[in-house]
Amino acid sequence: MQQAQFKIVFTGELMPDMPLEAVKANLAVLFKTDPSKVERLFSGQAAVIKSKLSSQEADKYIGALHRAGARAYKEPEHTSPTLSLVQTDEELAAAQGDNPPAALMTCPKCGHAQSHANECSTCGIIIEKYLARQAQLHESAAPQGASATVSPYAPPSANVSEAMPRHGDLKPFSVTGRIGRLRYLAWSLVIMFAATGLFGVAAIMMAISSTMGLICMGLIGIGMLVVSVQIGVQRLHDFGWSGWLILLNLVPVLGSLFPFVMLLMPGSREVNRYGSPPPPNSRSVKILAALWLLLIISGLVAALTIPALVEMRQGAGF
């Protein structure tokens, strides 16, 4: 047995306390259509909203329409002609035969294909205004005479990069920059003199308080180590070497030779990746470096002669 089918009929009647404009807006949202097309439902004639529905499906449509504010009715299907929103296949074929498809155009901005119109239905531009604006921009971007032509052999009109300074800045308490051999010796001597004086003060404080004296000596030793590493890194930068190579001083055997490399090896005279060469040595730098060399030579001589003198005295019976 064939299942009974129903249709949804709407006559324009509204649910109680529902304004007409609100119902029209609700139906436009419900049918996902333009509000102007909903006006057909309020022409005073019975309109078929949906047909060929089961009883359960028809009840769902009735509930949705009632919630939208439109009083609709469920009626059994029959063959009597009524006004319907649903076009039959014959009506669609007749409509297409009467109105052949119009020639399409392409939007110059977004490329959307549509029938001829002044406005694009996708991006919303006014096509004539858009084309006029594009032509105006094209004319303004065109070169004004031969003066706009740039010769490929012309020099650049802007500086490619800033010129490096001839000499770099001195930064005693930093791991950036470069220093030469004499300045490395001079600064090392200053560190030694400063540490000697500070250790003397710490010794006096130790006589008063051993704890305070030990703390001061520890802080002085750490400070001396930090500054020594900083100037050592700058000395390595003068070669173009990484400052991490200062750790080679901790390697057995190599650590006893690497300080002589830092003292004797000349730095580069050109700009390297660590900056410009250090400034020329001042007179004070030269004097301090000479004094430091004198102390080193005196120490070496003493280290060689003192054991010999001790042996001579022991051999002489003193």
C-alpha cells in the first residue's frame, strides 16, 4: 500500500501576536532566500510550501513555520491546481526555453563569470569605475619623459653600507673589541698592580677578621680573573679568532704555551669580523708594556740564576 503524502499550504495567516514584518524576516531566514521573494506568500492565495511529504516530515515543517510566526496547514496531496513555490520539471523547461541563457562577462578584478551587469555580484565593484581607476593609475605610473629612464651604468643613489671607522673603541671591561700586543701587556700590568694593592688591603682585614679577609680575597680573585679573561678575549679578536679559544689556557701543556702566542703573535691590520683595528698605542701604553716586559725578563733571569747561586753557596759550604 502506498504511503499517504502531504503538502504544506500557507495562506498568509499569522500566528497570534506576531507582526507581519517579523514573520517575513523569519521566513526569509528559514528558506534562505531574499526577503523580497517571500512577498509571494502573502498575495492572498494559498501557496504550497512543500509537497510530497510523509506525515512525520509534514509535521516537522508545520512546527518550523509556526515557530517562524506563519500559520500553515498540512493537507493531503491532490491534483487540483494551486499556487506553488516549487516549479515542476515542465515549468523549468518552459522557463529555460523562453529565456535563453545570457552571454557571460568576467569581472576585471576577481575574475568572476556572470551575466552582463554594471556591478560584480561577487566582489561588489562598479566595473566602469574600476576600469577608469586602473587606467588612471597606469597613466600616473608611466615615466615622464626621458629623464625617468635610469642608466644601468649609473652609480647607486644611496649608500650601500656605512663606512667602518678607521679604529675601534677601547673597552677594558668588555668581551667585544680588539687590543694589540702592547696594550695587552700594559693592561695586564695594571691588573696585577691593582690586584696587589687590593690583596694587601684584604691581608690587613684578615688580621682583624679572618672570615672577612677570606671573603675579600675571594672577591678580588674573581674580579681579577674576569677582567683578565675580558682582555684576553679582545686580544684573540685582534687575530680574528674566537674568544672561546681563551679556554686553551686550561689545557695541560698547551696552556703553558698559549699565553706566549697571545703575547707574540701580531694582530691583523685590517677590519675583521670583530671590528676595526685598535687605536695606536699611547706613550703610557708603551711605558707600561716595557715595564711589564722588564719584569718578565727579570723573573726569567731570577728563575735561572737563583738555583745556580744556591748550588754555589752549598758547594762553598755556606
